[in-house]
Amino acid sequence: YTAADARAFAQRPQERLLPHFLVTLPTAEGAKLIGSAGLSRDGEDIELGYWIGRAHWGQGYASEAARAVLSQARALGHRRLVASHFLDNPASGRVLRKVGFCPTGERRVRYSAGRQGVALAQAYALEFDTPNGCGDDDAGGDAKIMRAA
């Protein structure tokens, strides 16, 4: 995933029901981009997607960003979301379970911009207002979620 990929993401038109955001950290110069998170369409489904720069993995930023987007999704009236993670990235699966997603048992091939190719991914789903027994939510961190232009 290159700087050009990040710029292209930030320049995508916003859809009212499918917002996407930049994840930043405060710095003395302003803000440092460390990732993004948002909603998109996956066929008939609404999908949560996110990425966090490798230097910031393991610090809770992905969970914090996912929670913020889930809050927006609920406020926008979405009732069900899907998500997935590549099988060689189990930490992303832990993030999804932490924020309430449950594995569906489906695995499928997905495209990865960072890999410039496809890889096998595990599918997840979350239904708002339905107890699912999958979440183990915890406290957030310092990252700020900013709506992308």
C-alpha cells in the first residue's frame, strides 16, 4: 500500500451512507496519517474496511478506528455489516472479534492492494442489536478519526 494508494483513497467521493475516514495521530506539526477506516459496498452487503501502518500495529488503533466507524454505521441506520481479514493476518481477525464481528465460516479470495494480488480471506458479519457472543470490546487509545475529503 503506497502513498499514492492512500491519496487515491482519500480523494474518493464520499457517499452519505458509506463514509470513510483517515486515522491520524497528533504531532507537533499537526497530524500524522497512520491508517484509514470506512464503509463500502461488497455486493449487497455493507463492508467495514480498515488499514493501519505496520509501525502502528499492536497499539489498539485498528480497534479504535473500527469502533468509531461502527458507531457511525449504527447512527446511519445500517443493521448488518460484513468484514474480512487475510488468513495470514490473524491479528486483524482478533480486531474484528473484539469489536463484535463473528466469523461466518466462509473463506474467499480477495484482492489486496498491498500485495498487488489476491489472497484467501476469512469472512465475518455483525448484526447490530443482536447479541452474538463474539465481542470482547475494550477501551480505546489516542488516535483521531478524521473524515476523508
